[in-house]
Amino acid sequence: MNANELARKVQWLEDIEAIKRLKHQYCAYCDDNYNPDGIAALFVEDAVWEGGDFGRYIGREAIRKFFSGAPKLLSFAAHQVMNPIIDVEGDHARGEWKLFQPCTLETKDGPRAMWLAAVYHDEYVRTPAGWKYKNLKVDALFFTPHDEGWVKTRALKS
């Protein structure tokens, strides 16, 4: 392996680690009462956040606004992300992650303990400030009451 090939491989590994840190920071902000300013700062200006039944938001300010109200919907969350597959090509990258999340859903009948399992499909871009989200999509596998489980109730209907 020559020096240029080694340098490319090292850069590729550094990029993957930086993207892992970006995902970690996103989860930490979500678990910090959905810190809207922190979360929004992780996205490029024209980014898209897609959350299925939670909506689709285009642009950093729309993402910030959504997360400003998120604690009224989910008053507690503990994001557990795992099994990342990250493909980097120059200044663009794609990632897929598994999510398993205990959370508290605020309902008209009061707080309800829930389980969420999902797959993140992310697109990232390198900016002068480092890697940022271009698109974050959450595909839910189940969102079920803790006391019922995913066999009895795969998705809670409002």
C-alpha cells in the first residue's frame, strides 16, 4: 500500500468516526429534552428530517421548530443506536442505523411508557464545520405500549 492509498484509508476511517460522533450528538440532544438548538445545528440549512407519523420537516428552522415542541409529545427518550453501516464517498455519505428506544408518550390520558424500534436512513455532507445531516429518515418497525409489547400492539393508533 502506497502513502496516498494509506492516507485515503485513514481519511475514510476518520470520516466514519466523525459521522458516528454526529449520530451520538443527535441522540444526546434528543435525550436532553429534545434540545432544539443543538439538534438544528447538526443539520445543513436545507436538510430534511422525516419521522413517519411524526411528520416531515424541510430546512433547519422547520426542524428546530418541530423539536421545540417534541417534549410535549415525548417527555422522555433514551435513544439506543447500533449496527451502523456507513458508506463515505468524498464529501457525501450514507448511513443506516438500528434504533431501540424506551420513551414516554404524552397522551390525553396521561404519560404512557412506550417502546420504539426503527431504522435510521441518513444522508450526510461534509461542510467547513464538519459532517452534517442532509437527510435523516426514521422508519418505525414498531411503536408499542410497554405493558402490551409489539406482539399485541405493533403500532399505537391515536
